[in-house]
Amino acid sequence: MPRETFLWMTFEEFFPTYLAAHSKRSTRIFHACGLLGALAIGLYGLVTLKPWLLLVALAAGYLPAWCSHWFIERNTPKTFGQPLLSFRGDFLMVWMLLTGKL
């Protein structure tokens, strides 16, 4: 069984493989658009007391990211194997992209 499927993998062990799965800039941009859009929709849903928008936010975040894996990177999203580490990795990768560190 690959090491990345173990539940006790640290984020420091995981993040290099996460970045490798997002090697193309266009994939990273799709992730950034999805994450920022999802945050905006989710926040709007909370402020306006429309909880159904939280589901829309999930779709807005994940669909562009997953499509970029299938059609640009041609790999499987890391979310399927490590959902919590991938969620954290997405925030760090997008932050690095927006601050010019990636």
C-alpha cells in the first residue's frame, strides 16, 4: 500500500506529493478560482442565512479542481485519498500562488 494512503501521514510528508500532482500552472489557477469562489459563496450563504448555498460552495470549489485534474493534469485528485490533508494543501498552494511563492 502506498505511504500516502496511510491515515497518519503528516502534512509535511504529504505536501510535496500534493504539489507534484498540481504541476501545471493552469491546474493551480483552477484550484485558486474554485477555492476563492467557494469561500465567497459560503460566506454569502452564512451572512444571508441561506445554508443551501454551502452545498453550492462545495460544488464551486471541487468541480473546477477535479476537472483540472482529469483534463489538464490527467491524474486523480489527492482529495480521494487524503481529503483533510488535501483541503489544507489547497489553502497553502493557493496562498503560495497568490503571494508569488509558487
